[in-house]
Amino acid sequence: MTSFIDPERAQFEAFKDLDRDHPIEMLNLVKFRDDAAYPAGHKLADAGLTGAQAYRNYGSETAPIIARLGASILWRGEFETTLIGPQDEDWDAVFIARYPTANAFLEMVTDPAYQKTVVHRQAAVLTSRLIRCAPARVGDAFG
């Protein structure tokens, strides 16, 4: 399985090139490592945490940051199966985060407090998908 933990430079630049002044919703698909992989010398490097435990640390430490920015978790679900798509992908965390603007997301990822806590995400995640979406009208039909 290919690991996707942090965005590549070209992906981040493409994100920044899109309109930043409207709400965005980020679909998060996350697969945890069995054992958290903190960098050598980190205070939790030898704590014996699982990836899920490290991700909970990430969540609890980022909660006040996203609240301050007006972001929230819009929806959370438990992965069951993939009906269409790669059968070798399964996810431990599936959720949609809503940000009031793309600028708010960019403010989050450049915030010094966030940059300190992202180490928990990096230690926790085996692979992930982070998909930016613009909110759209909902209705009774597909399409």
C-alpha cells in the first residue's frame, strides 16, 4: 500500500490556487499504523502507543484550534466495505470536516500550535486521503 500522509508540494499548491473565500468540506479517509511511529527523541517515541491512540492525541490537541477557526466535524462514520473501488483499501477513520473558508484551513495548517500537534497525525497514519470539496445543494436525486 502506498502511503499518503502529508500533501506533496504540487498538491498543496493546487489547493492554494483554488478559490479560498468560500466554505470547503474535507473528506478524510484514514488508515492507522498498528504502532505509532513518533520520531526518535519525541517524548512519546517509546510510549508504546497504537496509531489509533496517537490519532486521538492529534484530535484532542487540534480540537481547540479548529473551534477557534470556526471549523467542525460535519459527519463521521464507521467504514464497512468498499462497493466500487480498490478492495485493498479500508479505513479506520472516515469523516468530513467543514471549514468556513479555505483560508481557515490554510490558517490551521500554518498555525504554530497545529504544527506542534501534527506530529501525532504523522505518527498515527499509515495512509490517508484528504479530498477538498465545495459544498453543493442537496436534493432527492443523484447528480
